[in-house]
Amino acid sequence: MALLKRSTPAAAAEDGRMTLMEHIRELRNRLIKAILAVVVGTAVGFIYFEPIWNFLKQPYCRLPQSHQLNGDKCTLVVNGVFDSFFVNLKVAVIFGVVVSAVFWIYQLWAFVTPGLYQNERRYTMAFLGLSVPLFTAGSALAYVTMDKGLSLLLSFAPEGTLTLVSINEYLSFALAMLIIFGVSFLMPLLLVFLNVLGVLRFKTVSKHTRMVVFLMFVFAAVATPSQDPVTMLALALPMVALFFVAMAFMYFHDKKRDIADAEHARAIEEELDGPSAPEGAADSADVRD
């Protein structure tokens, strides 16, 4: 319990500044909580291994029978004696990481927020509320298109041969697809977050729109494990759409910010100039003179 003890409010300043040791203790506490959440999710994954595995192998089972070992039944290969246990462990860990994503993303964000100003911390719940469905949407798209990439890769096998796909290889491929698609859908949210913090302006991004779109297609072509055109477009097109949505948000947010800054500057200028004397008082002073 001592490891999970939080720093007292008096230990940190009101603006979130902490000493180096306080940062280290805070990072340790956040990591322990995140790891515990993943461990709990992994334990649940061990208990419900069969339904989870049946769900994960469906993209492989959707392949044409010519690419499968047993035409009548969806079959994958286990190469070693200990592979069965490690397959159970890998599936359970994948389930634990995905299920506890809300919790460990929050722990990561909670470690960063003490260094932000009070008006910037209010975006915490919005960031978490958007990151989880975006990551889930990206992973779901990867799950739907996974069989297309597998079918293309297996089609390169010479005629008269059959590719034996082991469970470990398939899980590695599936995990790479799920993570790459999920993280890619978070990139536009990162642009919005940097814009909210004032680090990145709409004018800067709009000048390089074509380059950003081109780089998204390059990233999709390189990052996807199968690197087939269908999977590449399935990743690149939603990323481009989300990018333009992020740009629209940045445009209106910067416009609102510019108006607020102009009003604030005008108020400061009026305060520095001081109240002007009434015209009637000025005329009276001239008469007396």
C-alpha cells in the first residue's frame, strides 16, 4: 500500500509544479496502477480464453478454403509443446491491454496534467472520452479488413503448396493490425490537443495540408503489415477524413481564440489609458481659464 501512496496536496504547488523526486514517485504510482489494471484484465482473459480466441480467429476463418489447412474446419498450427501456454498468455495479455485501455490512458494523462494550467486541465475528460472510441473504431476497422491482407499475403504461395500459419504468427499479425489502426486514429486527436494548448495553430497546418495527406498515405503503405492496396486505403482514407475534421475544429477554435485575445487586449489598453474626462468638465475648465 505504501507504493500506491499519493503525494499530499501540500507537496505540490497549486500550479502543478513538483520536485524531481515527486515526479518520480508520481510516475511510479501511475505505472503501478496501470500495470495492475492490465494484470486484472489479463486474469479475466485467461478465464474467458475460448470466446476471446474464437473472436480473434474469425478473420482467418473467413479466408477461402484453398488457403486453410483443413477445408472443412478453421485450423491453425501449434509448433511446440510450450506454445499452447504462451498462446493463452498472449491472447490474455491482448485482452487485458484492450479492456484496461481507459484506465491506463487516464493514468498517463493524469501524470501529464499537473504540468498544465488549470484552464488546460478541463480538457482531460474530453480527451479521454474521444481517445477510447477512436482507438476502438480503428481496431474494429482493422478487424474487419484483416482477412483481405491475409488473403493477399497467402496468395503469393506457389501453386500446389499450402502455407502453415501458426497461432503465434497469426496473433502477431492481428496484434500489429489492431494497434496500428487504433493508434493511427488518435493522430488527428493529437493535433486538436496541441491546438487547444496553443502549441499548433491552424495557419501552420493549413500551409502543409497536401504534404500531411501525402505522408498519411505513405504511413498507411508502410505501417500496414500486409501492405496491400485495400488495407492501405482502409487506413489512409479514414485518417485523412479525421484530419480534415481536426482542421475544421482548429479553424473555429483559433477564430474564437483570436476574438477573445483581441477583446482582452482592448480591455487592457483601455485600462492603461484610464477613464477619459467628460466633455462638459473639459469645457468648464476652459471657461475658468
